[in-house]
Amino acid sequence: MSLTDSSMEAIRTMLYPEGVAVVGSVSPGKLGEVISHRLLGAGYQNVYNVNPKAAGVDGKAGFRMVSEIPDPVDLCIFVCPAATVPDMVRDAGRKGVKSAVVISSGFSEAGHPELEQELQKAAAESGIRYVGPNCAGILNTACGLIATLEVAPRPGRVSLLSQSGAFGGTFMDAANAAGMGMGKFLSYGNGSDLNDTALLEYLSRDPDTDVICMYLENVKGGRRFMKALTEAVSRKPVLVIKSGRTENGARAAQSHTGAMAGSDRVYDAVFSRCGAVRAETFEEMIDLAKGLAASVHAVRLGRRVGILTNSGGPGVLTSDRCSDLGLEVPMPEKQLKEDLSSILPSFAGLANPIDVTVEGTPALYQQCLERMLDDYDAAIVIYVGTPYLKALPYAEAVVAARQSRNKPVAVYFAVGSDIEEAKAYLGAHDVPCYPSGERAASGISAALSRTGAAPAAAAGNAAEAFVPFPYEKGHGALLEPEAMGVLDSLGIGTPKHLVAHSPEEAAAAAESIGFPVCMKIVSRDILHKSDVGGVRLGVASREQAEQTFRELEKVCAGKDFSGVILYPMLKKGTEVILGMIRDATFGPVCLFGLGGIFTEILKDVGMMPAPLDKADADRLIRSIRTLPLLTGARGGAACDLESLADMIAKLSNLMDRYPEIREVDLNPVICYPDGALVADARMILGS
Amino acid sequence: MSLTDSSMEAIRTMLYPEGVAVVGSVSPGKLGEVISHRLLGAGYQNVYNVNPKAAGVDGKAGFRMVSEIPDPVDLCIFVCPAATVPDMVRDAGRKGVKSAVVISSGFSEAGHPELEQELQKAAAESGIRYVGPNCAGILNTACGLIATLEVAPRPGRVSLLSQSGAFGGTFMDAANAAGMGMGKFLSYGNGSDLNDTALLEYLSRDPDTDVICMYLENVKGGRRFMKALTEAVSRKPVLVIKSGRTENGARAAQSHTGAMAGSDRVYDAVFSRCGAVRAETFEEMIDLAKGLAASVHAVRLGRRVGILTNSGGPGVLTSDRCSDLGLEVPMPEKQLKEDLSSILPSFAGLANPIDVTVEGTPALYQQCLERMLDDYDAAIVIYVGTPYLKALPYAEAVVAARQSRNKPVAVYFAVGSDIEEAKAYLGAHDVPCYPSGERAASGISAALSRTGAAPAAAAGNAAEAFVPFPYEKGHGALLEPEAMGVLDSLGIGTPKHLVAHSPEEAAAAAESIGFPVCMKIVSRDILHKSDVGGVRLGVASREQAEQTFRELEKVCAGKDFSGVILYPMLKKGTEVILGMIRDATFGPVCLFGLGGIFTEILKDVGMMPAPLDKADADRLIRSIRTLPLLTGARGGAACDLESLADMIAKLSNLMDRYPEIREVDLNPVICYPDGALVADARMILGS
């Protein structure tokens, strides 16, 4: 059994336990008392209390140790003081317990890493897998397991994985208010055993979970997490909130978890690469999750949305929002228009939105919606009632149409003497209700986002034979000829380049390259060659090459002089920058952009975690706003994007192959209609 | 008494009427019946029903005509068939009624403009001012006037002006759910008498309204509306939703109102110029309005926000959102940190957010919040409780601190056995509650946005003497020398320019300008001169000038040839574009941007309605993303922005002075460190 299989088994046991021991005080108001009563109240019979006084709740017997419990115990919930947890874990191990939830705090988050290490050791030696410590517990609505202090949601098939316990509470509270049911809630606090990656792997295989929501403050083991996320997305939609987006937020996140948040733009690139959808607020996440959960079994084809309304203003706002979200709101085609006009009274609006006006009856809603769903891929239905009329008949009409056509429908229902009843009826029949037409548009957009095939898995690190790093360690940066040599070894297009160590060699090299040439100093001490006059262009003869060599040597007087590198003069083309950085969390990341003002002032840079295949590289190239400058806008020549993509894909392997390299900057790369050449290269080595 | 005074008086009468006549059927479920009962239910005694059957409600007497009512009537509400409205209006006029609400539909929106004209005529002749027809009525919570079918809100000091009736219903429904009280609701439907501008003028002077919310689909009389909006913003905050932002939305808006929506970017420029805040959804508008309404009497100084929380995750997300909104979330200063650490237990987080953790008591919340408000300009308080504990003591603590310091406070309170009671208590004491910390941040941002002085009023159209248009009508476009002449007359910097009609004149002109010169053809038939070889650069001698003239004349063979214009060769500088368009709704609008890719591909263009003074023009210049290219980024020379602003301000008067001009394009204008010159100018005349 692999390590992964063992964690999967432990998490399953944790979420569907037969016997549960609650380790901690059961005095009124104490966590042990509250959790025991929540478990018992939700129907769990086999709840055992463990504490020094051997006190039970509701007159039941208690125990001093887990090992004293005569019946089987699958899960221990620790709410006892931190210092006592390791010993109690060992005792539970002796009893044969396999899983634990450590809610107790007072470990590394409170300045006691040694206690957390002791817990890890005790659990490992006892064969116990756990979430926590310092977590908010877990919850599984499918079996009434409420091992948390947070609000319990209604049963459903959306599950939440949260680094922050309080976030879980607020999310489930809002889910209740939004009428969204939930399956599992898993919080992991310090995450010193089972963490984001393991729990995500479990939820991605959990048959009772249709949609996964995650709240992250930071990620450890970025590459393994990416793999788990990519696999999860291939099975079901994953929505993510990553907090600490901004400098303020990141600071707040640090003080909360004591862990450095990775660069937010890298997180963006990772989520996008893995196909996870990033939400900014929990309301947005709930909107999207509702839309996805309600459409799991619906037919989803394209992004053409019909809007059915009985009021103009909200219809217009919804239409605006659909455009923002990239949904199409096309006018009805001829046949649809004819059919609708035979159903609807003359004053109805036959555009899209279809406006049945205040005269719209439930029967009209149903007929129109059914006919619209024949043509459109999904529908948003808006019903704005009056305080003295019933909304339920309209809800029934919408549900009937939704069921007869089985395409995604989301609604905004407002005002009515029975509006809550109507909304509950809709929600219970796979028609998610939203507090506005605009938010219904978000839900539909999410539902339709899963129409295509699941995104391709990120290319694994090719198991290439390890090529030893060719240059001695301790270099701050590779010299330009060394960097060019590394690029050559990757098969990346560099211009012909030769290094000369004497005037004569320079003349010979220049002749072999062909005049005119460009000459640059090679020196470990000089990083910015142009600034010191170390770059000479248009050297046109043997004599000039010799003379230039001598001058360049003088520039290096008193500094390292490792010769001169010679190139042909390159034709003018479009300049771009390729780069790579090594992110502390996710490892190598590729960057691409046009240079100069586009990068520095307009911040128009694309990012994608490495490695990339050519298709990925093409997506990276096409992600920048200034792409038209590469595709022939304003009469310019179109660049050879295929060669460029090939170069990026080859470069993307560099950092996995050479762990010594910390940063790469090919600036500029010159793109032509028939190829691309690296005109300058910097490679910085790790500290 | 001016026209404006008379509308103000009529609107006041309409909103605070003594006697109200409801003209229309009172059969059960009919509008007349429903509205009469709503009026009576809200405490209005003097409600009179008028209909052909002379039927009243609840056994009260009814009347056949308004003129038969023996008691005074201030307001008539028309819900009778459209065709009968004009006659009934005349009858009401005979009775001396001054104001009316025409809810009845069936006028121009239904293809009967003649009926609407008849209504206008009848009202004008009878001295009656009205809102409608085809509107959703009006409402004034201050006196229980519920002359609408829409949901009635709780009393408050936020008023809504809405072109769409249904929007009003959804907004008031959401306001109730959000715990926001409202003052007045005014809908105006077709707006054929009192419209957006008149009603806005009223609300801006209404002492019972602290915050104005508007929903617009389109605006008529854009310039007068802008004036009213600017004045309103100088008195109180104005929030606007303009629907039809996108192509889909605009199409939906058209089909709804039959009116063409103006270009959305112009609306953006207008709202920004007038100082109104644009919201995208009614939830956003309610969030902002709540924040503003609760802080009317609070001390508002800067944008430094303290966040007090008992849970990490929501605190981080709120901090992120504050950054997005441009709020500062600075760390506590030394003294504050010391004071807080003497109040708080050791495990509390002393950054910002201040995290009192789950151990935070009401007393701790109050002490911390008071001390934080001494240092910060406002606070966001987050309280995430547990389902079995009371939240009210925390609400009381927050209110006490808010009152003792009188600075804006917004809260996110979630979970508690008495959570609704706690939220109601907070809302009733000027502490607005939001469904998340992020949305509380929006509310605080709105509250703090009113700290500065009210924005300066838009410069009025200078009452200059009218300068007759110097060129004959019927031109499609001015010739380049004509356009340059117009610019000269405005005092805008053009390079020296001379027109030659013969080779000899060309040689003389070139000599007078100084070699080398640039020569361009002048022809009514050729718009794009470069495309036909009609532009010659670097003409260096008399002979070359003569020869070039002859060649350019040949280029025009068979077409109009009005000579050749000569300029000096201009020094290289930074090229920008100045333009003006005449918007159908708001009149002349100035555009500014860098040319080429920045305008065409990156769409980086600023807009501002004309006229502009120099300070306005400076703001326009500084509104583009590529501004650093003008201020010396990347070692370039900084441009003379003052000269540029002066040029824009002078240009901005052009279209008011010459109504014949439809479009102006100065492209490029070349900016130097010491001035700016127009290098090419196109002026298109109106159709």
C-alpha cells in the first residue's frame, strides 16, 4: 500500500467513523461538551468521552484513556490541552485508532514547534493520521458527523477544504443563507500531517463530492499540490480562494499563519495552469459552486444564454453582466422568434432578454423557457413579483421547463408573499437562486465553463537523464558565453558566437562570423556591459576587430577580463523577453512579454509554471495584451510564433535540469517572420 | 418664479400631498384598489377614488371625476386606461390639482406617441406637473405615501431615482434584506414631463435625503443633466447605475425604452467629471449607500483603516479588499501597539488586522475598537461567532465604541443564536452590517470617499461672443490649412505653415520657413495623403521645392488640387493624439492618448466632457496608463505637460464655438520638453 493509499484510507475512516472518542473536558461550554452534544444530536450513537475525570455527557459513562474504551474507535477528536495530546495519541494508537482530528491549539503557531514535532512523532509511531493541530475540525453531512464548532450546513454535494477554520464557519453560514447544501468540511490548521494536497486528493476521488471549494493562505510542496490540483480538476470543478493577494493581505496572512505567502501572480499562473477557478470572495465562490452543483447532470454545450424576464431594468443589467463574463446573449433566431410571438402577447419584448412584462403568467414562463432552452445552451430567468402575489407557481413553471429540457437554468426571484417557499422549491430542484440577475449570470457562466473536455494534465517533469551542470559552483552568474552554451545544449536558437582572448583571435573570429560584427566584453565583474562602454556594434574589418579588442580589454582594466564575445549584427525584428524564475513554493515559472515599456510600465507579462510543451508555450505567448504587435498589427511583419513557442518550451526544462540556476533572462530575443534568436542571455545561480 | 422653481414646488407637493385622488378601477386586484389600500394602510386618510362607477374602497364614497371631490386634492395617481388620461388630467386641472403620477401605460412606449403628446398638452394647459407615464409610481416613507406597487422599504435617508420601475422594486427589496432604510422612491418611466434632471435637482435639495441613488438607462438633455449632477454631488453623495454598459446590455436597453443608449465610455467620463460614483450592481450600490448614510455625521479625515477581528481568514480577505479599494491598512504605530498589548492577551495578533482570537470578549472588542479609532480614520469589525453563543453583547460593544469616537465603523457579524437581533441593533445605531468583511470594506471606502472638499463644479460654457464659422458649409472636412487656421485662432501651437499654389510660391515659402521643409498636398478629394504619396519630407532647396510642387500637383491629377502646404521639419518628440467628438447625449467630449499601438491596441485613451480648464486638462492627461512615457520614464525627456494642458483646454472650447464641427483629430501632436506643436489636424463637419 503506497503512502497515498494509506492517507486516503485514513481520511475515509476519519469522515465515516463508527466509533468516535472525544478527548477533552466535558464541563458545560467546553469544546468536549459542545462537540459531543453536536455528534449525539446529529444521530451518532458511539460517542465516547475521554478526560481525567472520566466524565461523560448526558449520564453516559466516560473514560480516563482511549485504550479503556471497550468498543471499537475509528476516530479521536482531541480538544484537550496541547501538552497532553502526544501521550493521548500514543494511547489511542495502542487501542488501534487510525485517524484523529487535533483541534487543540498551542503548538507551532503559538511558539511551540517542539510540541508539534512530538505530536508528529507520536502519530507516526502509532500509525495514526491526523488533521490539525490548531484546526477547526471536520464535518460530513452524509453521516451526521459534526466534529467542529462551526455552523453546520444542510446536506449537499459541495465540499470545502479550508486552511482557516473561521473561513469555514463564514462560508457554511453563507451557504445556508444562499440555500446551498454541502457535503464535507475539512480544516487542517497547521497541517503537520494531512494537508491541502492529501485532502484535495481525497475529495477529488470522493464519490459524494461534485464540486470542491478551497480556501488557502499558502501552500507547501507546491509541485505535488499542482499535480493533485490538476488531477482534481480533471474529475470535478475546483474553486479556490487564495488570500493574501495584496501586500496588506499578505502581511495579515503572515501574522496569521507565520508562513510566507508566495507571490500572488505565481498563484494566479498555477491556478490557471491547473484549470482551477479562482474566486475573490466567499460570496463569489458560493455563486459559482451553486451553479456548478446544480448542473452536474445537465446537458452543457456552448455559452449561448437566453434571458427570460418580466422586468426591463434587471434584464438589462443581467445582459451587461453576461457580456462581462464572456457569455453570448444572441438575439433569437427567426424560428424561435416566430414561435415565441405565437405564445406571447404583442407587447412582449422579443429580443434577448425576452420580456414577458408584468402580464407574464406561470404558463407563459414555462412555455417560453422550454422553447428558449431548445435554442440556447442555458437560461437565466428573472421574476420580479409584487408583495401581495404568490411566486411559487412561477417557480413550479421554471422547474418543469428545466426538467423537460435538462439544460442549466439559474434564476433571480424577488418579491412575493411566499418568496422564501418559492426559492426553496427552486433550489431543491437543481435551479439555483441568486440575489440578483447579475449573480445568476455568474452561476450560469460557471456551469457552462465545464462544457469542454477536461483540461490536459500539466506535462510531468520529463524523466530525462540528469545532465551534470557544466560550470563550477559559486559563480554569481554565468558568463555570457557560458549562458549561450547552455542554450545551445537545449537546442535554443542563438546567433553564431565565438569568444576571443587576443586581438588576433578576435580578427579571425570576426572573419569567420562575417562582417560587420558585434563585440562585447566577457567579465565576471561587470554585469551591465553597455553602461561601461563594453558593447561595440558594427565592427567592419579585421583591423577594427583587433583595435576594438584592445579597447575592450582596457575597459576591464583592474577587473576580471575573460575575453570578448563576437556575434553577427542581427537584423531588426520584434524584441521580446523570455525569463524564468524559481518560485519558493511552486518552483520554476516561465515569463514572457515584450520588452521595454510594455514590461516595465504596462506590466504586460504572462506567467506559466514550467515545464511547458509547445501548446502551453503558445497559450503563454497569446496571454499578453500586446500580442497584436507580434501578429502583424499596424502593418508590421507577423512573427514566427511557432519558433518562439518551441524556444519557450525548450527553455522551460532548464531549471529542472539545472537546480543551480535561480533566474534566467533572455533579453532581448529577436523575433523574425521565420525564426527567433536570443540576442543576450543572463543566468543567475542560486545563493 | 422660474421654471425650475415651479418643478421643485410641484415635486414637493407630489411627495407630501394632503389629499390624494386615485384615478382608476378599484375592483379587487386592480391597481387602483391595491394602491388605495396601501395608502390607507400607511395612514393616509384623505384618499379619494375616482372611476366611472364612482366606487370607493372599504365602503368609502367614490367619485366619477376629480373635480367632484369636495375636499382639497394635491396629487392625482392615474392607473386608468391610457386613452382616458388626458381628459382626466384636464378635469384634475379644473379642480386645481398641481401634481400627478401617471402609472398607466400605453403611450409612446407602446407605439402611441400622439397620446403622450396629448397628455403633455393637457398637463401643460392645466398647470399640472407629472411623472410618467408608464412609471412605477412614487413613495415617501417620511409621510407613509406608498403610491406604487413595488415593495415598500423601511424609513431612512437614502433616496432612489429610477428610470426602471422594476429596478426600484428589486432595489427596495434588497435594501430591506440589507437592513437599509430609505426616504423617497421616484420612478419616471417615459419621463415626458418631470425627468431625471428635475427629480435629481429636487433630491439634491431635499433635506430628508442624505444619499441619492439613481438607475439610468439613458439620459436626455445631457448638458443640463451634467449640471444638475454636479450640483447634487456638491451637496451629497450620488451613486449611479447606468445599464446598457455592454453591447448586449445596450441592445436590451434599446428594446426596453426605445431610446438609443449613449456610448458607455462617455457616460463613464461624465460621471467621473461630475463626481458621481458609478456602481455596477444594486448590491454594490446598497453597500456603498449604507456606508455613506451611516457616516453622514461622523468625523472623516483620511483613508487609514483599522481592522478588528476574532478570526484570521476573514481578516486577511478583508485586508486584501481594502487594498483593492485604495484604502490604507497601516500597521499600528508604537504607542497604539503598546496600549493594545496592555489590553489584549498575549496570543492576540497585534498587526492590522488586530486579531483578538476566539477568546475576545465584548469588553475587549470595545476597548480595542475605541483605542484603534483614536489612531485610524475608520474601522472594520469582524465578529464570527458560534451557533450557540449570543452576538448582541458584541454588537453593543461596537456601538458604544462607535458612539464614543464618532468615526465610521462597518461590520461583518456572522453566526450567533441571536444574530439577526445583533445586526438590527448595529444598523439602528449607524453601524452598517455587511454579508462579508470584503463588502464592509466597500462601505467604509464609500464613507471615507467624502472626506475631501466637494469637487469643483464643471466649468460653465464661457459666455463668449459668438465667432462666426469662417468656412463655407457643406464641406465634409476642413482642408488642412483651414484646420490649422482654426487652431491658430484658438491660440493653439501650430508650426509655421504656408500654402503655395505654384512652384515659385513653394520655393519662396520654403525659403521663408527655412530648409529643410515638409510639403503636403491640399485637396478636398484626398483624405489620406500619405497613402497616395502626397507627403514629402526633408525638402532641402528652392529647386527641390519647385520640383516637389510639380510632382505633388501630378499626384492630384483629375482631383481637386488646392495647393501645397509647407511646414518646417519638426524635431523628434513624443507623439500624442488630441481629439474631440460630439456625443449625441452629452455634446463635446475631449479625448487624449498616446498614438499608435497605445490607442489602437491597448485602448489607452482618456475622455472628459468639454469644456476643460487647465486643471481639468491636466487630470485628463494624467488619466492614461502610459503617462510615464510623457514624464521621462526609461531615460526619455519629460514632456512639457503644462503646454499640453493649455493646448487641450483651448481646444476644448472649439466645438461649443463652432457647432458645425463634428469631430476633431490632432494626430500627432508632438510634445517637447518646452512646448508642443500640432503636426497634423483633421476637422470633420457635421452632417
